[in-house]
Amino acid sequence: TQPDVRYEAYSQVRLTHQPDVYLLMLEAYGEILATWDMREAYQALMAEVEQRLQLAGYHAASAYSASPVHGGTSWFSISTVHTGVTIDRPQIYAALERVGARVPSLTRFFREQGYVTHALQPGSWDRSGLHRFELFHHEIPVDGDTIAYHGKRYGWGRIPDQYSLGLFRERYFRPSARPRYAFYMCLSTHYPWDGVPAHVRDWHALARPDFEPSAADDSWPLPLAYEQIGSELRRGYFRSISYEWQLLVDWLQAEAGHDSVIVIVGDHQPRLEWNVPGAVTMNTPVHVLAQDPQLVERFVAQGFQPGLYAEPRSATKLQHAGLFSLLISQLAARYAAEPAAYYPHGLPLAALQR
């Protein structure tokens, strides 16, 4: 099989306007939020988020995209979004590891545009004593070992996302004359959902092993419809989603003075109970936010729905493997003289051959 080099054409694209770009992937952020008994609570949550971000100057559009995996193996989904190639088996991921930063990816695209590239992956740490491997060669990678958290542990990921984001922004996300690209893979929405961290006034306090919040944060109450969620597992899952959105709103409000483009996507659906109150698909929400309404309108023209809540519908046929080219093609159409092709299904495995 001959290598498929169609993504190499992106190296010829030059953005004449360079907004900051963030790719934020939310662990287990799934379509079931809009199709199960969490629907009304999720609609209310997203209405609150949208109102706060509109006041900060953001425009938004949302859709659903089919992940290559369900309920786990997040690294397959992450690499699929980064490369525009469906990574859904260990053998394919191993092939990607061998070519690493040499294949076209979101990180490589922005690096070639002169961006500072950041990665915040608090769920990655050295479990084996072997050298930690940063697949896409971000200029500033921050993982669990870099964060060096010694506070109270929460769930599978141990580190509460408020602490990870606080440390990242304070220590590594400093002002720069260059535009910046940042990838963030959250942790606090990961199973199990019985120990959702509290949102605290000062994230530094979370570093103390004996720290306990003195009172609940009443600035972000759960929606009234939360009480309609029919199991404690699903209620815990919803609380984790609400917690994560509160952190993202804090961050994006603080970044509102910058011209920025934010893509938020779930890595995969969560694996919750069997005998569930709704269908199970591979779909996850995808949101695009920007201060530039004309850029957001371009995504609406591609099938996104205006705002931060999208009604699930079969007419939207996005796939995670297509998100790489979708983002590059719309940025190029708005900010570059050269067009960039959109491949809705991504490219075949031959795009990884080098």
C-alpha cells in the first residue's frame, strides 16, 4: 500500500491571523447526557455555561461526533482526533508510536505555524520506571509526574482537575509573543464517580493532604432537574460533568481578553449501568467556541447547532477521525489564503506510513 500523504498539504497553509487554539478533551463526556434521564439537568447546565461564556464574549456551536471507542482506551480517541486517522486497536496505536511527531497532526500543524504548543495530561505518569513518552512532541508537556501532586487523592486519576489546571496556568501558561496551542485531557470525569472533588476558592490549598473544603460552593448550584436522575451512579457522573464545566468556565473567562478558538470534545461515552433508560451510541458532544462569530458560523454551515446544547439527531454525521481536518479546513477558510480539504471520515491507515 502506498502512503497516503494528503494531510501533508496542510504544511502549505499559512494562517494570516493566528488566534490561540485550545483542544480540550473531556473524559467520558457522552451523548447519554442528552438522551437518558440526565437530559433536563444537562440542558440546564449548558444554558448556565452558555450564558456565562456569552457574557465573556464567546460564540458557540455544538454537535455530536462518533468516537472510535466506548467506555475506555482514551488514548485511542485522543490520537484519532490528533491525527485524523481512526485509531481503535492496539496494533494501530503501536504503529502510530513508531512514527510519532513525523505524521501530520494538530500539534505539528500549529508548531509549523509558529505556535507555542502545550499539553496538559495529568492522567499520564510513569507507572513502570521507563522513560515517559510524549507522542506528539508538544513543546511544553505537563503530565502527572510534572504536576507532582501530594494532596488528597480523587478517583482513578488521583489529581483533581482544579489543581492541575491551576498549576498549569500559573506555572506553564505564561504570556508569550507567539500564539499558543494547548491540548488538555481532563481526569475528574473519569470513573468512578463517587468521589467528585469540591470546587474550592484557592486551588493551592488542594495540595495539602489534610485539606477539606469548609463549605459547599454555592456559586454553581446543581440544576433542579438533577433530582430526576434515577441512580446514584448517574448522579455522581453528572456532578463530575458539572464540576468540569465550572473549571472550564473559570479558565475561559480568564482567557476572554485573548482572541481564541476552543474545541471541546468527549473522548468516548461512559460505561454506566446495563438496563439503562435510553440508547447507547458511540457519540460524544463537540463544542466550538470563539470570539469570532464568523468562524463559528462556518461550523454551523457544517451541521453544528448554534449554542452549547445540541439536540441529538441522526443528520449530524461527524466522526472523531474527521475533526482534525474539520478544524484545519475551517481555520484556513477564515484566516488563510490557501484552502485546506475536509475529510469527514478521516484518512485511511496509509496516512501513518512513513
